[in-house]
Amino acid sequence: MPFPKFIFQPRNELEQGGRSAAPVQSDEREPEKTCPNCHKAVPLSRLWANRNVCSCGYHFRMGVRARLRYLADKDSFTELFGEVGSGDPLEFPGYADKLEMTRTSSREEEAVLCGTVRIEGQPCCLFLMEPYFMMGSMGSAVGERITRLFEYALEHRLSVVGFTVSGGARMQEGLYSLMQMAKTSGAVKRHSDAGLFYLTVLTDPTTGGVTASFAMEGDIILAEPGATVGFAGARVIEQTTRKALPKGFQTAEFLLEHGFVDAIVPRSEQRALIARLLRVHAAEGGEDA
Amino acid sequence: MNRSAYETVKLARSNRRPTGLDFLHGVFTDFFELHGDRRFGDDASVVGGLAELEGKNVTVIAIEKGHSIRERMLRSFGAPQPEGYRKALRLMKQAEKFHRPVICLIDTSGAYCGIGAEERGQGQAIAENLMEMMTLRTPVISLLIGEGGSGGALALAVADRVWMLEDAIYSVISPEGCASILWKDAKRAPEAAQQLKLTAQDALAGGMIERIIPEEGLGKPEFYESLRHELSAELAGLLAMDVQALLEARYQRFRRIGKEREA
């Protein structure tokens, strides 16, 4: 009989027993991230367990500590030059505050982390750039830390492995930032001339003054799938040339096609491959890291 | 001098200013141009070749913007392609082989920004120059004569001496680019120019350059003559140095630049 059914039909949530009786999904459900490639929502725990890679293969950006966790042998990392931090040489408006805020939010002191490490037992010097610290931009401190790392590696006859991510030179430090390109390149050259091995892994995004210096100076250059790598910004190029950019412009795959990277290596394969390359290029008389 | 930094920017960019080729022909004699990078092509915005400086053989490399609009387009307004940097490096390596010093004349708003430049590795071309110039076994003097636009200028300025014309600029980014990134407003470029510390005085104070060339009589024969004497005297000093000492000094010249704080 339709009539009583109509009468007892609940008219709102409260009549069903209130909000608390309904399954509470939004609070208990795990936080998730939507993949820009496959558009599926991925729970963060699953993402983290998979080195920040979606099941479709999309590589999310990754902070230095998380990267260290999948690359380094357990407890083998020793940080170097952590005492070197950014100043504000030009007293650029807002820069000091921005640095302070970034240090708090990223819990890192600078846009690059340097140190010695073992990867599958192979000792080396390692630098990891930090996407969550002013997008890995290079000022005096970043240049100084990287230069010191290459000088340290030269002294101890160690290979250098570097993961790059950078928006380029840090404009708030003006010419001081620009000069870091020459300074780091000089240190890379000395290390190279001594017959020592330098491996770079380009990650998303590697651009500007970092692309035009130490990122492109490796003996072997690897890249992560889909990473944006270029010198000038894509939007700037589009505005300047008023031409539509080709599909996949400035991706790792584009660079591979044009002969500027050796291989594209997903995160799951990096540790084993880097260890192999370190073994192949280990220097005579190299010290333990 | 009460001029604002942005007025200096405008002077440095002025198309009434002598260009790279004007300097080249004003200062050097018997120039013979050498074309091409032996890899892909010949970039018209970088001009290089053999020349004499007070009877001494040198390699000269100049970034040329051009004067007329037609010439400016041909030279892509002095924004080098990767081929330009690779040609410059080829000529520098040649100079090293034959023990000739190198003089670079720099005037660029920056490396060319385009699809082809990216396809042919603009970043890699600049990076290679930075690395190779650091250990080039012959003296290098770079002269910033107008705009010193970021990595595109630095790619010819890893030198033993870097001099700047009084009204030249040297900057990590254009004031317009800086203002639009930081404040989303390119019209605030004058403010950015002030903050970026891009004048010759600023660069001298920061240790990025060794000398400022006064612009009195700029473009006149006497101006070029006095510059010729200065370059010639400086080169004589550099040529007298032991090569290892020269390279060590060049490395340290850049090694010491940076202002960081140690915790």
C-alpha cells in the first residue's frame, strides 16, 4: 500500500537517526592526491609506499628526505655543509621573510642537501635539490654547498651523484646567484679532469641557470619520466615566439629524443642502476664515504 | 651620479649605442671572420674570428645586436642560439691550441628563447662553455659593452678579467622579468632594476668585475684607442703569467663570489 509508506518516509537526515548514524566517510578516509595524468585519486599512504609514483607511472615531486629513504643504504647518509645558509646580500624586499617562512614550512635549511652516502654499498657524494624550498632555486648558499661537495669529492676521490630540481638562479640574490653557475661549473670541471665520475638525475622541473650549469655537466645524465627540463620557461617561449609549442615540449622524453639525456629511469629502478654505474666508474684509491 | 638604475638599463639597451661589431672594428685591426660551429650552423648573433691588437694575434668573439631593423632581425637582436655559443667555444679552443688570447665583447639581453634553441640544447651549450672556459689554457678578457643578460652573457664571461662599460648592465634576470614574476606586474621594472643591483658600480662592489670603462667619447676613435691600450697592457700581464697560476686565479676569481652565512 503506497499511502503509509509515504507517511513514514524520512524527510531529512535527522529523521534517519541523525548525522552521526550515517557512515562518516570524509573524516575517516585517508587523505589522497589526484593524479594529473590518470585523474584518479590515490591515497597518500599508497603513494608514499610506491616512492611517490602513481600506479599509472606518473612521478610526483619528492622532497629530499623521502628521496634519501629509497636511495641510500640505511643510516649511511652523513650531511655535509649544513651550516651554509642563505644570507640576503642585496637586502631584497621580502626575501628575508620568504626565507624564514620557507625554512619553517619545508623544515629544510636550504634548497639543496649534500652529504656522503652508500648506495648498495657503493660510497659516493650525493646532492639532492629540494622542490619545496623556493623550488630549488640557486643562490649563494646552494652554489657554495654544491661547490664544496665537488671539492670534497675531488679530495677524497669519490663519485658525485646529483638529483636536480630547480626553477633556476634565485633572482633575489642578483648577480651573486648568476655567478654560482660559473663557480659550480668550475668545481665540476676540476672533479672531472681528475678522472672522477659525476652522474646527474634530472627531476621535475629542472630549468634555467641550473640546466645551464651543473645539471647538464654530468658524465651520464639520467632523467625521471615526464620531468620538465629546459632552459627558458615554456610560457615565456610561447609569448615570445607566438607559436604553439610541440607536444611533449621540454619533457625528459623530448630531451632523450634530441640527444640531451642518456636514459629515462623510473624511481623503482634508480637505486640499482645508480649502484651499478657507481661500481663501473669507481675511482682507484677512492675513500670510504 | 643621480641616475636611477632603470635609466642605466635604458642607456645600456639604446640602439644608438655602439654594438659589438663597432667595438670590434674600433679596437682591433685586420679582422678575419670565421663562421660556423661545425655542428649545426652559423649563428649571426655571435661574430668571431682572428684579429690583431697592437700587432698581437688574438681571437675576438662579439655578440652583435645590429643597427638597422633588418640587421637586428638577422642577428636575432643579439640573442645567441646554441650554435652561437658552440661557435664561440670552437674559436676559444682554437685560440688555446695556437696560444692566442681571447677577447669577448658581450651585449645581449639573454640567450635566444625559442623552440629550436631548446631542441638543440641551449642549456647544455651554455653549461659546456662555463665548464670549458674555466680551464681554457690561454688568457681571456671579457668586456660587457651593453646588456649583460644572465646565463646568455655569462657563457662568454668566464674570464680572467671582466670589464664593464660605465653604462652597461649585468643581471641575473631582466628587470621586467623579475617584476612580473615577483609582483605580477612588469610595469614595476624600474623598482626591480633598483633592487637587482645591476649597474657597473654594483658589479664592481660585489667583485664580479675588475674595472669600469668610462664612456667619455664613446664610439670616437680616441675612445677605442685608449681601450686598445688598456686591453693590450692587461693582456701582456696575463700572458706573462704561468698557465697553471692563471687557471688557479681564474678558478678562485669565481670561487670566492657568494654571500652566504655560516651557522
